[in-house]
Amino acid sequence: MNNKVLITGSTGSTGSDAVKKLLELNVPVRALVHRIDERSEQLARQGAEIVEGDLLDFNSVSAALKGINSAYFVYDIKVPGILDATAYFAQAAVEEGLTHIVNMSQISARREAKSHAAQNHWIAERILDHTGIPVTHLRPTYFAEWLMYFAADIKANDRLVLPFGDVSYAPIAGEDIGRVIASILAHPEKYTEPAYQLFGAVEVNQYEIAEILSKELGRKITYTPVTIEAFAQIMKPIFSPYFIQHISSVAQDCLDGLFSGMNDSVENISGTKPLYMTDYIRKNINLFK
């Protein structure tokens, strides 16, 4: 039986590490990319089969899934379109007889979510469930990569401006999620829960993250908490209205404690402890210098 795996978002923070881990496990990988570039060529050098395609193009999704046994589905949180993309993927997956899907959702995905993106993730989960194909939904807390959105401000102004008050949560790195994805796709029979919440190594608040940055950079980085409304205004020149609506809504979710908590799912599934925020910042320190 063909056991080739399709990884969407294969040049992103979760997909690229899923590709790497699967290849280390000797699982053949097809990587779906938007375009051929240095990132896709790096995946090819690692041993992945590269195909170009667009999740909003049913024909290219269908072509990418031909000869595939299982797949990882992820859609860019910053742009609308997840429901169309999920419907196309679900139909193609049924037609091609997939045996398992790992789906990237989010911890705030629920019917009553105020964030359009979070509610759409919940609906996308239901679309995939209706295929009858076994699906594992991953619901991570905030990614450690969130910090990268603000790297320029940290670098230029020695500040971290966010609307998260003093709430603590356990940021999770994309590479840790990538290992979870690969582990499930390599042995889906071991992971029978319909959904897993994923957390990083330890809960921290933004004051503590600023302290870590200060120590690692050798200069004072100050966390400045702001209101959600003020933060939305700051983000207007940078992000789309769709993503700003999402950020604003999940910021309130964070203040309400929805993103907080801890479990051992990352280590139990991947066999590796998740990164501490200190380790993540050290690995990406040049972005802040």
C-alpha cells in the first residue's frame, strides 16, 4: 500500500518541520508549495517530492492528492478563504481515498467564537469530520512565532507592545508542532483522539518574555500592555482587516484565559519535550539584534 504523505504549507513553520521529521522516519513526502523557490528547493534536497498548487484551486488540490495515503492540512490564518479551501481539500481527499488527515485548527476554534477565523476553523473541522475519513485536529495555543510579527519593533524601539495584560500561556514553537504532525501521520493508529490541545514547555506572560529578550540581547526590552482597541489601530498599517479582527477577538480570549493551560501532548506524541521560550528566542536571536 502506498504510504506517501502530502504536506500542505510545507514551507511554513509547521509544515517544513513535518516534512523533515517524516523523511527522517523514512516516510515518503509530497510537499505542496505555492511556488518553486529556495525554500521548496531545500525541501527537495531533503528528499521531498515538490508540487506547485493553490488550496483555493480544486483541480490543483485534487492533483496534489493523487496517490497520497494521508495528509496534513493547514491554511494561512492571516487571510480569508479557509472554508473554500477546506471544502476543496475534503472533496479531493474523499475522491482519492485518503486514510487519515491531520488538520491544523486553533485552541480558540468553537461555534461561539467572536473571531471569524476561529469560528471558521471550527466549521472547517466539521467539514473534514463529515468526510468520514479519520481526522486529527490540532488545537495549539499561541505560536512562539507570534513574536516574529513584532521583531522589527523590538529591534528598533526595544519594546514589546501587546494587548495580553499579565496573562500567562505556554507558547509553542512551529517545529514542535511539526514533529507532532509527523508522528501522527507516520503512525495514525496510535493517536485515536479526535483533537489534541498543544502547549509549549512552560507558561509565561509578556513581562517574562520581555525579560528573556532583555537577557539574551543584552539590552532592556520593555513590555507595554495596551488595550485591544489601541492594538488594533497599531496593526492597521501592517495586517488585513480580517486578521486584525481575529487578533482583536483572540486577544480577549487570551485575557479570559482560553489560551492558558498545560499538558504533555507534545512530548507524549512526538517523544520530544517542547522548546522553552528562552530556547526559541536563542535560536532566532538574530531577528531581534
